[in-house]
Amino acid sequence: MSDRLDRPAGPEGDAGRPDRLEAILAGAVPRVCAAAVALIAVDGAVVAAAATGELVRYADAGGTLAAERPPAHRDSIFDLASISKLFTTAVLLSLAEEGRVALDEPAASWIPGLDRRITLRRLLTHTAGLAPTRRIDLELPEADAAERMAAMPATPITHPVGGPYLYSDVGMVLAGRLAELAGGAPLDALVRSRVTAVLGLTGTGYRPPAQSAAQPAVLSRIAATEWKPERPGPGCVRGEVHDETAYALGGVAGHAGLFATADDLLAFGEALRLGGGPMLRPESVAEMTRDQGAEGAPFRHGLGVRIGDPAIAGPLAGAYGHSGFTGTSLLIDPARRLTVVLLTNAVHPVRGRDGIRGLRHAVAAEALRLAR
């Protein structure tokens, strides 16, 4: 199934055909993902938009079709997974602008017990030497979220501090905790006050409510993710974070937990492309998107962002952004004046489905074609 969207007229000829992006998504649904929404903006104007598939297609891991299968629309809400890291980074850089944190001071100044060689810069570039992940829910099954967070700083260092690169959700969890301590508020409140409210992102947040006065029936707009029989409630996960560690920490963490619409994520990307205002100063965005020299990664690494990540960039080799395990991605290519959003639920009903990399590349290639 497919949902044709109204969108601005493109240039004359084949480049202006509104169905090309839609056809790319339709070719991946439901083989790669049950639902997909994509937006391509050039110079801030959306030149292609498409949504297709079903927000909930399966009732279980065996592929039983759900009794109700609501269609995806442009305003559907997806679990961003690791794209949340960019919002955490934006919060930390805004705190740095105010002099509340410094990129190269020991993170132990805020989080006692951490190795003093670990700095905020190293947390944001995955060069702190921390383990890639930590299933704190399995280690402390009876603990609450606060107790589990209190245990995270004791995560052992398993890699050389300072590099080479070792991707670590734990590092971003600690970066989010540092933001809370320096900012004097919970991370979700900091993201709201310093990013989403500033940019007017009304469809972005942690722990989306089933009902809201501002957004009635929010749950009906959310894409389902994975079948997790250990979670309460029937069917696949929907309306709560997919990531196990973020879930164990109460649904709000530095590495995962945000939900958003495609238009909201596009607006966030556009703010970065245009230099950060009113969210960040241009010099902060320049530092965020500068190659920080992390060795050993298959891409260049900024602060929180990946530059030229072959998994998502395709032909946009100079673009920066991030992907999310659920099947999401954000790409920003300042040289080509491009911002590209792809939201899917490729882990529905199970993880490990093939084709998300190819879909990301196909959307990036279409963006490149439209930018020429």
C-alpha cells in the first residue's frame, strides 16, 4: 500500500516527478521494513516526500499479520534510536556555550568514579575506551532506573582511552548523564528546553504519551518495532523505546529514546545545516561537524555525528549525520544544500532483516539527483 503526499512541484522533466521517491520506498516495503517515510530538502524546501507501508503490520515474531494495520503518513512517529545521540550532543554544546561544561575537562568532574582520562570530547567521539554496550537490565533485574544509572559509571574500560574508535552506547549514556548534572535538569527536559521547544518540534520527545491534549491519539501515529515477549503488553513494541538499555534506564538516555516525525527531524537537520540558530552558535556546529581525528572508524567522526558514513551516505560522501538501529537515518550535506530524512521500522517484527543499507543508499542517490 502507498500514501501519495502533496509536495512542492519539482523542476521540469524527470527530476520533478513526485513518484520516484515513493517508488523507492514502495520497493522496500514490506520486505525491508513495514513502514517508511522519507523527505528530501534542497535549500530548505522539500522537493520530494513519500510515505508508504503500515505502522503495525505484524502481531508477533512469526509474521502473523496484525488485525489492525494502520497506514503510514508523513506525520507518523518513529523511534529514532541512535539519532537521539545528535540531540544529546546539541544539548551538551549549548551547555558548553554557557561555560557550564568543557569538551576537554575530565568527565569525572561531574561523574565521580570515571577514569580522569575520559573527557566529554572522547565520549562524543567514541574514543573513551568504554565497552560498546552494557545490558544493565540483565545485571540488575530488580533495580529501578536511578539505581541502574548509578551503576553505569563503573562500566570497565575495555579499549585504549583516546582511541582507536570503539562505538559505545555506554559512552553516550554517560554523556547524557553529564548533561543532566551540568544542566541541572533531566535529559528529556534539557532536550525539550534547548532543542525541541527552540525549533518548534512538537512531534519529537521521549516516552510519547498514548493521549495528549496537544496531539490526540499519539499512539495511533507511532510505528511498531520489535516483538519482545519480555515486555508487558500484547504484540510488538509500540510507543516505548526499542533499545533495551534505554528502556532499562526509564526510556530517557543519551544514546537512544527519542521519537520524532520526519518533518521534525528535517527541521533539526536544517538547523544544523544553516549553522545552528537559534539552537546553537555557528562555531559550535562547526566544531560538531569537524573531523575530530578519531582513528579506526570506517568514516570520519565529529562530535556525535558521523561524516561520510558509508552505511548511510551512499553517493553523498561528504554528508554528515547518523543512523538508528530501528532503521532511521539523517543526512546533511551542506555543500549540496541537502537534508535527507529516512524513517523506517526495519526491526518490525524482528531485527536482522536485509536491505536497509540499500534503501538508505537509494534515497541518498535520489537526493543527489534532485540537488543537481
